[in-house]
Amino acid sequence: MSVQNLLRKQVVAEIKKKKLIFLTFVILSFIYLAISLVFGDMGLFRYLELNRTKINLQNQIAEINRQNEQFRTQLKLLKEDPFYREKLAREEFGLSRPNEYIFKYDK
């Protein structure tokens, strides 16, 4: 009876060792997956960084589109409105009509 008992104890001990090894492997695998999901190349921190970059780029695109619209409006006025051209020539370039005097005051 004691030989069978001893064999049974050895078998039970081996089964416990195998279960412990398997459980350890599963736990380590989950830890590795969790770490790689948070800190990996395609992890949570990288996702948040890319999301911030995306938002910044979208803001830059919106600002550039606003500037483009202003330039289009200014270009249209330069092509079609002679009074705007004259105003721009006077204010930006200091031009005047013949027999006109320009007075500039320093602030």
C-alpha cells in the first residue's frame, strides 16, 4: 500500500508542478501583453502621442485654409476692384498720383 501511496503522491506532485508551470506561463504572458499594449510601439502611449499630433496637424490645416481664403479674397479684390488696388498701392508702397504730396509722420 505504501508503494501505491508513494506513487500517487509523486503523480499528484507532478500534476501540481505542471499546473504551476502552466499558470506561471499564462500570468507572464498576460503581463507581457499588458506591458506591450501600454508601452509598445503600437501601445496606448504611442496612440495618445499620435492623436495629439493629429489634432495639431488638423489645427494647422484649418489655419492654412483660413489664410488661403484670405489670400483668395485679396487676390479677387486686386483683380476686380480698382479702388482696392489704389488703396494698397498708397498704403503698402507709398505711391501717389501725379502732383500729390505724401506726408509721413513717425510715431
